[in-house]
Amino acid sequence: MPYVFTQEGVAMLSSVLNSERAILVNIQIMRVFVSLRRVAVTYVGLKRKIDEMEKKYNGQFVVVFEAIRKLLEPLPQPPKRRIGFHSD
């Protein structure tokens, strides 16, 4: 996404900014990246547990598992716009 920093970008930015406030904000942003990584791992674990439960309960809760699968699907991403001059 063009409007966000990567974790590496934030680390590089910290080497340029030297104010106390910039350092504190940078630390908070890095903590957010760590939290997001934890959520991603938890999400994978949750998906695995749901798969195991679906096998265990076979056809008893088909509708429930279908609804859960729909909730776990990623949202569709809009098409990316091309940036710059194009002679198409």
C-alpha cells in the first residue's frame, strides 16, 4: 500500500529523526508491527483449529463452519492504479 510504512521503513526513518518525540513515536510504531505479527500468527492458529473442529464434527455443523469460513476470507482488494506517465 502506498500510504503506509513498512517495518524496515520505520527503522530507517528512526536513523534520520533525532527528536525525543520522534523516538517515542517510532518505538510505538515498532510495537504495533510486533502486535500485528502476533495477530497474524494467532489467525493462522485459529484457522487450523477450525479445520480440526470441522473434521471432528463432520456434517453436524456444516452451516456454522461455512459462516466462519466466510468471515475468515480476506476482503477483496481494489485494483491498483498505475503511477507515472504511460504512453498506452
